[in-house]
Amino acid sequence: MLYPAMSELLKKVGNRYKLVNVAAKRARDIAQSYEESEESLPRKAVSIALDEIDSGKVEVLKEEAE
């Protein structure tokens, strides 16, 4: 079973496509910051990004309907 659960993440983001984009961007930012500080990642960057989205550390802006 995946943690955090997809259903919980979708409640915070809205749809799967946006979740993938937000998680990928945050994971790249995390990986880059660890690379710049020359530290090794404690876990995979995507796992850290998904945990941050789930905990609310990453704010996902909802786009207005057109």
C-alpha cells in the first residue's frame, strides 16, 4: 500500500495530472538543494515531495475555472 494514499493526495491537489506536476517540480527542487549542499538524500526525492504535499508544507494553488 502506498503512503501517503492517493485518495488523500487527490483531496489536497484536485487531480492526478496536477499531482504529478507538483510532485515532480518539488522533487527536482529537493534533489537540487541536496546536491548543492553536497548532502545525500535520506530517501527518494519523490517520496519526500509527496510527504510534504500530504502534510501541507507544499501549497498547491488552485487555478480559477475559465
